[in-house]
Amino acid sequence: MQPLRLTFVVVGSMVGSVVTLATAMIVTTALAAIGGATTTVPGLIDATPGDGPTLATASTGDATTVWFIAVTLAFVTADLLVIRRRRSRTSREAATKARSHS
């Protein structure tokens, strides 16, 4: 795989990881505000309900970096598997087409 394409895969996966983790944090905080109970994603976020104008407070966990790396690696793996599957399917189709024209 070309280095430029691999770079795009990794950067895209990092962006996807940030969006995924931010969404998880937003949902966790919203659940704490709505449910009125402490909500936790272990190592990522602890959200506690607030009083009055403060609907909820949230603090990031100690393992936020670990979460970021794990989700990024999962996205990179998935992207590389999709690329590999496309490449093998394309080569199979080309071989089948070449055999049918012979």
C-alpha cells in the first residue's frame, strides 16, 4: 500500500475516533442530566447530574488516551480490511473476465 494512502487511512481513522468518543461523551453527559444519576464510561468519562442551571458536569477519565488509541486502531483495521477485500474482489473479477474472453 502506498504511504500516502496509508496516511489518509490513519488520519481518517483518527478523526473518526475523535468524533466517536466525543459523541459518547455527549450522550453520557446527556444521560446524566436527563436521568439524574451519575453515568460512567469506565476510563473515558464520569458525568454527574447538576442542580439548577448546571444540568450536568463531566470529567474525562484517566484512560482517555487508551480509548482514543483503541478506537483508532479498530477503525484502521476495518479500513484496511475493506481495502483488501475490494482489491481481491477486483482482481477476481478481472481474472474471471479474462477467462471468459479467452
